[in-house]
Amino acid sequence: MTANADLRALVRTIPDHPKPGILFRDITTLLLDPAGFAATIDRMAAAVSGPFDLIAGIEARGFVFAAALAPRLNAGVLLIRKRNKLPGAVIGVNYALEYGEDRVEMHADACAPGARILLVDDLIATGGTALAGTELIRRAGGIVAQAAFVIDLPALGGADRLRAAGVEPVALMEFQGD
């Protein structure tokens, strides 16, 4: 039996979304299950090694997991958002997408220099957004040594890219191309 097979069974796979040939791993079915969601948060909390000052959630599904993990880990929540979503002074990082570019931002005063940050999202695929979030936090002086995900898609290489950037990724489950 694979570790976290009970949680894996709660993740729905939607073929050909958002385009033909893609197997979309949908965590909304996991979130609908109260016991499954609670177990996910318990296991994510157990898989990381704090202490952390802040849990940084990447928009949008990362917010759900960061907000649930933060009180468990005695930390605040730092929101990493898409461009132009935050009021006030922000800092941002542009990053490459398959076709084009995107940007993530956070409040300029959200992270004190030296703060220990856990980066959180629902899924790690190519690692572009997670790497951009890491760069953003480091630019503010924060320390990102670990990132937590519900799902890793190892064939896309994102976890390896995070490791190369000095961030240790942890994930509760992996989905290959199956």
C-alpha cells in the first residue's frame, strides 16, 4: 500500500483538462471530505520541520492549506498572490509560463528579514510558481528552506528544481502519468 493511499483515493482525476492529454489532479474532492481534509492537514504538519514564523500560501488553493496549517504550526499566514490583487505597497517577481509570463506579489512589509517561512501549495508540477514564491520571500529577507504540497507530479521536475534552489519539498502523494 502506498503512503497516504486513503488521501490519494479522495483526489479526482479529470482527463483532458485544461487541454487534451492532461490528467488534472483535482483536490476539491479531498476538500469536500472532512476527515480526509483533516488528515491531510495533520500529515502535512507532521511532515515538516519547523519552527516557522509564517506559512506562505500560493494563490489560490495554497491559501486553503496554509490557513489550516498555520495555527497547527503556531505561525501566521503570508499570502502570495497573482499581480494586482493586494492593496498597498507590494513586491513582486515575474516568472515564465509555458506561453508567456506571470507575476506573484506579496505585501512589502509582510515578511521580516530572517523570518522562517514554509511555502505551501496544493500541488508541485514544474515548480515555476513555487520558485517564484521562494524568490519573492528571499528578496524580502525571509528564509525558505522547506515547502509542503499535497501532490507532487515528479515527471514534471518541480520538486527537483526546488531542491536545486535550496528548498526541501515534501509531498503527501505522487502521481506519475497514471
